[in-house]
Amino acid sequence: MIKNTDILSAINLKIKSKFTDIPILSESDVKERIVRPSFMTTLDNLKTSDFMSESLDREMTIKLYYFPTDRDKNKIELLNMIDDLYDLFLQDNIINIDTDFAVEVEELEVEIIDKV
């Protein structure tokens, strides 16, 4: 069975494949001190249901936060990162969870809140 940690790890690997020099922080890292630039990924709105007693049907939201290099002057950097993330997740919209299982990214929604 695919675990939530497997999904999060696969997403982080996909991010690292393009952004090798940008660290991915955990939520506890962000509470202590934000390193810039950096990413943080979280799983949200987890929903699981039984599918014909054969497998699990899952829905979730993956939130990806990007903390730009400069805390205040970052509009262009954020817009460029949005374009890069669209390319990463929509041009090649497959995330390989393990050798036998992959998921397809269907939609990206972007919000810039507090310059993140």
C-alpha cells in the first residue's frame, strides 16, 4: 500500500530534480527559522475511501510553499518560480511514487500570500 509519506517523498524528489540547490524544509524547520530560498511541502484535505474492496481511492491537496530569496522584493522571483513549477508539474505531469505506481497531476492552483 502506498503511504502518505511515500507520496510526499515522491513530490519532494520531483522538486529536487529541477531545483537541486534549493532546500526543502519541514514544518518544524519553518517554525524555527526560514532559510531563503527554500520550499516546504505539506499534505492537506486527505480523503480516503474503499474502492470495491480492492483498493483505496484517495484525494488530497499538496501544498507547496516557496520562500523567495528576498523577503520583501520578490515579485519577479515569485512569478518566475510559478512558471518553473507549471513546467515541472504540468509539462511532465507524472509523479512516480514507486516502481509500480505513479499519479498524474491534474491541476495547479497558485496563490501568493504574504509574499510566499
